[in-house]
Amino acid sequence: MSSGKRPRDGYVYVFWHDKGPSLHTKIGYSRRHPCVPEEGFKATRHSHLGFSLEAFGFGGLKCWSTSYLDDARSVEEAAHLALSDKRRKDVGTAKEIFAVPSDEAIEILKGLVRAETY
């Protein structure tokens, strides 16, 4: 983008593993729909994680996503703030992994989306 601003529209998603050894729930932002692979788009940057955990018997990544949002980044930022005390500092470099069950993360996102639309 010529203005230097990061895009704000897109999706907020939750990735998790049902059989993971502990709570590793990722909340992130994507311009592409994170749960639906696009034709011709071979892999996301999270694919290697899904494959490696599947090799250890944890199954593939599970995914939930909001619908398309005009200001998805604000929703993602609000979710990260709401869960800041549960951020896993021992995992990942983007600091988007939280020690919460996936259903709790999803409910927080649903509440934030409802608040954004009213």
C-alpha cells in the first residue's frame, strides 16, 4: 500500500489442537479466510505447525473464524488485550498464543464482533 498503513479489513481466527498437550490457542488476523484454503494457494505460514503436530498424533489444526470484518485488526487487538494475562510467553514469536480453551477465545471474539456491529 502506498500510504504505508497496514490493512485493517479481513478475518480474526482461532487455531487450536484438540489433542494438544496443553492450552495453545492462537488468535490472529488474516486478509485471506484462514479456514478455507484458496485455489492455487498451497500453504499458509501455519501449515508447518499443523503438519508437525499431526505427525506427533495431535491431529490437524482446528480453525474458527469471524466473518469478513471491515476493522478486523481492532477486534484482534481487543481480544489480545482481554486475554493479555493468559498470553503464553513460552511459545511463538508473535505473542498470539494464549492459555485459554478454544471455546473461551471464540466466545470472546463473538462478543467483540457484536459490540463492533452495534
